[in-house]
Amino acid sequence: MANSESRGKRGLIKVLHVDDELDQLKFVRLFLEEQGFEIESVTSPDDVPSMLEHEAFDAVVSDYVMPGMDGVELRERVKQIRDIPFIIYTAKGGEEVAAQALRSGVDIYIRKELEPEHYGLLARRLEEAVRKRREEMSRAATLEILQILSVEGDLQDILGRTLRILQRCLGVEAVGIRLRDGDDYPYYVFDGFHDEHILLENQLCAYDLEGQLIRDEVGNPVLDCMCGNVLRERFDPSKPFFTEGGSFWTNSSTELLATTTDEDRLIKTRNTCQAEGYESVALIPIRHEGETLGLLQLNEPRPGAFSEETVGFLERLGEAIGAALSRAGGKQKALESLERYKSIFNNVPHPTFIIDPDELIILLANDAAINQTSGGREEIEGGTCYSIIAGYDAPCDIYGETCPIVLMLEEGRMNVTIALQRLDEDGNITVVEESVSPVGDAEGMIDMVVLIAREVSGQGFAGRGSS
């Protein structure tokens, strides 16, 4: 069907249609279904709240004049349940009714006519309103997710919160993130999948009849199914279910399996998702600087859950998750490396700190720092260097003081030492030399810095800033 392709690209738009005139109800429903919308119709506005609470609709189209509740009153009820586009169309009422409707928050007000071209306008305006709302939700979700990914913390908690935002924003049932663990890519976090799915699909590596790991021609373990295609970057962007970025998505897994072969799909698929009733499936690579770290998976029973715009949004999100994983992985490796030298670190006689240069958070403090700085280890580790060491409530450069970490990063130097005045707990001025040097990986990325504070004059290092 001609509109099937259009619906596949834009995603399914599910509309709740309210009208007590049976002829209009039937005409509008048939017309919008021909345009590729999925329509549920009711004759009583009293049925709308319960339907919105139990089903995911993208928009409401309502007559203005109905028994018991007019269109503007219904809009107020809808707004309390879900913020979705609301369109009023009516054959009665003039400019006053239109103004009242628009003031109430109605997205579109259209005069009701029976001519097909009029309903063509209704279909276009309806699609525009839904697309605009989806874009607004994607922007809001992106901002919320980026804020979560930028904060240090437990990685499982951070990624779990990210998945819950996606569930809420896109209205999908099941979400998961696979991350590399040795040769395989098991689920690291997931929500909404049945336990049986996780047990069956957690392992992607293929094994022969003797239980031996199957490897490809270059020695990499063979990964099964479409997840394996995405993770191994096996894709053909000329096929409609792959993107230029290597993602896979379909709005009807049943139709996909019926119209393609294993050769088309580039691998023999397990078809577990389709057997479990998931019609809409999206698999998005999580990459950083060309390296595939894992994938983001979204499954939804209803067909048409995704659009080209949605998949583009998810691909950008996959890049952001990849960058966050890289930062977390690099810092974790550096901390593990420092753990091997902890005895040396603790034996340094001067207060010494390991600091995250992005957030200016103290990750580790040696014994001398704990003994000479106000506050215990729990307060110091996890606090910011500008509050713990300098006593400020914002980064030092905001107070006009040179920050040796910023200086090192800006000038690309391996070591920076500067002298700064500090106040001890008795209010006496002391001069402290702060030396910083980077801790990086093999590629030269700076994951954290070491700061050593040496008291030069005065009563001793106090760990609180000067005024």
C-alpha cells in the first residue's frame, strides 16, 4: 500500500477520534486510515480519559459540540493526563469559538466540511503537530540524558536512568544496553524484557556442536543475529532496515521476515524478538572514536513505533553514551593503575590529590592530605578541589586566582607549579606551591591529574582558601 512506506519512515501516528455524529465518525476515520494513521473512535468524550491512561495515543481529534462536554472542556481533561496535540474541528461556531479553543491550548482549530481536500488539510496539520511535539520531546530528553551522562557516579545507575527516560519519551516497552565483556556483548542494563528473553539472548557468540567458539576469517568471534550485524558493523545502507550509520530498525518485524531472506539480512537471524511479539525493533551502535563499545536496543509490540527522525535521535544518543563510557572506562583504568602504586601515593609526605580535570572532583587523597586538610576522607573524596583545597564555592579562576589544572590543560604542559596564598584555620597567611601533572592513557588522553601541595612558608598547609 502506498501509505505503508510513508508510515514506515515517519512512524505510526495513533489518533483518538471523538465525535458523536456517526456519519462524520465513519468518514473521518476511513479518510485518516487511508492516509496511514491508526484511528480509534469513540462517540462519548467521557470515554477519553480512561483510554488515554491505558493506551499510547499521539494526538486527539475532537468535535467541538458534543453532549455533556464540549471540545474545550475535553482538552482540559486531556491536558491533565497527557500533553499531546489536540485538534478541534467543528461545523458550528464562528470566530468566538475558534478564539476560545485556541486560548485553551488547542493546537489546531479547523472548520468541519465533508470535502476530501478539507480532510487532506486535517491530515497534514495533524502530522505536523505530532512531528513538532515529538521533536520537542526529543530535545527535552536529549538535554536530560546529557545532564545525566555528564555526572560522575555508578555506571549502571546512570545508564539505567537513561533507559527509563527513553521509555518515557518514546513510549516503548523494553529497552536495553549491551556492552562488551570479553568476547561477548551481554546486557549491562535492561528494563521491560521478560526474564526468558534475557536468558535466551544474553549471549551473542556463536558456538559449534562441540561447544567451541566460532571465529570469522580474521579471528573475531562470530556474533549472531541482527545485534551481531550492528556490533560487527555488517550492514548495507541501501536496504531500508539499515541506516548510513550502521543502525538496524523496523516498524514491522513480521513484514520484514516475510519479505526478506537471511542473505538480505546478512545473517541467519534467531527471530526471538518477533516470536515474543515485538513488531518495532531498533538496534543502535554505541561507538566512540570509531570503536564499537556496545549497542542500544528498543523493542515495542505495536508496529510503527519509530521514524527516521527518531532513529537519528537515537544514533546521536549512542555517540553520547559512547563518549560517557570512554570517560568512565579511562578513569576507572587510571584509578586501577594508581591502586597498584597506592603505597607510594600514601608515602608522599605532602598533601596529594587525584583530581578529575573535567568536573574538578577529588577522586583520591593520600594520608597526608587527609591529616592536614579540614574534613575527613568521606568529605574530601568526592568534593571539588576548589572547595576542599581553596575554600571557594566556584572554580578558582572565577575568583581571579590562577588554576594550575586549567593552566596545564590550556598550555599543554606536562607539569605546572604555581605559588598561591592560603589561609590556615587560624586565619594566618601561608604560601603553598601547587604542582600538577597529568595521568593519561596510551593515546595521550588526560583522564585525571595529580596535584601535590607543598607548604613554602607559614604555619603549614591548611587546605582552605585565602580571601
